[in-house]
Amino acid sequence: MELLIIPCLFALIALVVPSNFMRQYALIGGAVSLILSVVAMVSFDVTGFKTIFDPHMVTSFGLTFKMGYDGMSLFMVVLTNLITFIILLSNYNRTLATNKSFTALVFLMQAALVGVFTAFDGLMFYIFWEITLIPVFLIALWFGSSERKKALMKFFIYTFVGSLAMLASLMAIKASAATFAHEDLVAVTLTAKAAYWIFAGFFLAFAIKIPLFPFHTWQPDTYTASPMAGTMLLSALMLKMALYGMIRWLVPLAPEALPDMTKIVVVLGIIGVVYAGVLAIKQSDIKRLFAFASISHVGLIAAGAILISHDNWSAVFIQMANHSLVAVGLFLAADIFEQRLGTRNLNDLGGIAKQAPKFAFMFGVLALASVSVPLSSGFIGEFMLLKGVYSYNWLVGVIAGTTLIIGAVYTLRAYQLSMFGAPKASPFADLALNEWLAFLIIMVLILVFGVYPQAMIDFVGPSIDNLIQTIK
């Protein structure tokens, strides 16, 4: 339970910590949660399940409060705490790092995400799902750019509609279950018609958060208008709870709908891969370019998440980790451009490699990881996902494979225009220590998991097999 309580305590204490100590406090808080989750991971039996809270009581409307973790859940908790620490480290030399409200909101977001990944009661999952919206919305509203209000209004409307749809589906399936406990909801046998409606409600909520085409239109504006840390939270963590939700909740609760709905989800995901990738090529704002790139990458992950198999779901978890690491690094790079030069426009950049060789090297590694070159963490995951989609339908698989070409075009274009050519801006300072450390952590993990992805597969594998057995 300390995995959930610790970030809550750090969020509360942040409100009274002196501003001149806030940077160090935030790093300490992030490090404590990360260490606790790594210790839990090292001592965890991947074939089992650990209950962290279960009062063995059921409320009058079926709430059980059950929380715990298997390999998939703990993997996501560790990923959440790792990315949170990197975000706080990246933000260390920014003015925002001294703000009490900002630091408290980041820890609140962390706690809510841990709640999402450890909830094994449907209503608890929904409650934590809703709580995550509050801190990330306030971070964007209070600390975002001048264009934030219009973007956030669209973001709120989209997520509100999706949340209502998920709640309606949850209540509908609960009508046939004893409690909201995961095992009770999964045990319900649905008619095909009921399964379609329940699937649609959950899918709408998840598709908006991921986001999948055509539910993506809130994302580029919101990512662009949010401060660096807010964009990182949205891209590296918030969308992952939707991908996780597809595997943990959507597929097991309404498997009767899969014969017809799988095709729809796969097609939407692959349309997003191509559509968002082409739009990314056309962007001049590098932050907006990375926002569309994110849509393109997660479209393939969502397609894999709906295709039930050990390999497909293992690849989903690998790619969630890879996408989180790469997204944090790329949005940090975009923020460095803006902090140093006051612009993110590729037409105003150039010649930075000579002025900032450390940054050029780190950004180059991230660019290669983004296009999933061999020995990077994204290579095996993307290969497995493409294989899974190809096995489902060879034509869809071929179209999905264009992500390798399109991704290389927009990523290498952004790198070339910003790093090479004649300098177009004032002198560009190389990486500060905290930025260098953040990039180094990301780079090391990308290489480690690229060389040995089996570590991730072995950790989540048993819990994936257990979940597939409950579906069958």
C-alpha cells in the first residue's frame, strides 16, 4: 500500500515545503517512490499476485476496494515511478520546479496512476481514472501557454464524454455481477448485443485517452499548449493507462464482442499510424511534430492490444515502456529548443550540433530509438507488433509497416533541420547537468532493453498467460 500512500504524502507535504528547497524535495520524493517500486519488483514472484489492500467487505452497491498487483500491474507501476522521476529531473532547472502547487500536482498524478494500475475493482479503477484528469488538467491550465484554454476545453469535453461512456458500461455489466471485483465482472457471460454496447463504452474512453483516430483531435493542441512536464505526463503516462485498460478491462469484460469489434479497432489504429505520420512530416513546430508522432506510434500499440496472444500483449508492454522513454526524451529536446532560443519552429533552427555536441548526440540517439533501429528498445516490440498485425491480416500488416518509413522521414527531417546547416539563432548552450542526466538515464534504458528485451517479456509473461486463460 506504500506504493500508493507515499506519493500522496509527498503531494501534501509539498504544499508546506519552502520554495527554495522544492527542487531537491521533488527529486527526493520521486526517488523514494522509484526505489520502493524497484524493491517490490525485485522481490515479486511473477507467477503470483500480491494483494495490497482488501478489507474483505462489499458495500451495498458492490464496491470491494480490492487493490493489488500481478506482473503487468507492477510493471506499469515501476514505469510510472521511473518516468515521474525523469520528469522531475528534467524540470529541475526550470522555474516551475520551485512551485509548490506544480510539485504537489505531479505527485498527485503519480498516486492516481498507481491507483489505476493496482485497482482490481472496476469502480476503484474508474475513480482513479477520473482523479488522474485533475492534476494534469490543472498543470496545463495554470502553467501552460496563452493558447491553453481553448485546447483544454476540447480536452475536457472529450474526456468527460469518454468517462461517462465507461461508467455507463461499467454499471451495465455490474447489473449481472455480484460485485465490482475484477474476477466477478470478467465471469459475466454477455449476449452479443450487450457485449457490443459494453465494449463500445469502454473503448470510447480508452480511444480518447490513447488517442486513436478519429478521437485524436484534442491531443496536438493540448500537448502543444501544456508546459513540458504536463506534456510528458500526458504522452508518457496518461495514454498508457488506456492501453493498459484495453488489456486488463476492455478485452476480458466483453470478449463476446471481439469477433466483430477487433477489425474496427485494428483499422482505426492503422489509419492513425499512417494519417498522423503524414501530418507529422508536414509540421514546422517540433513539439507539435512529436505530438503527431505519438499518435502514429500508439496506433500500432492499440492494434496489438486488441489481438489476444502472448506475443502481441508482451510487445504492447515493451512498446509502452519504449514509447514512454522516447516521448519524455523528445519533448525534453523540444523544450530545450524553446528555452534556449524562444522558438520551436524548425525553420528558425539549424547548426546546433556544432554549438551543443552533447545535446546533438543525445537527441540523435533518441531519434534512432524513435525509428526503432536494431539494439534499441523499440526494435523488438515494433517487430513483434507488426508480425502480430500481419498474422491477423497481411494487407493491414503491410500498411502498418509503412510506419518504419514514415517515422524515419519525420524524425530524421526534424533532426537534420535543427542540428545541421548554418546556425540561424543566437549561441546555443549545451546540456545542463540535470538535462544530461535525464537523457543519460533514458539512453541507457533504451540500450539495455534493446539488447535484453527478454527481461520485460519474462516479467509480464505469466500474468499475461493467466489473463488469457480467464478470457478463454
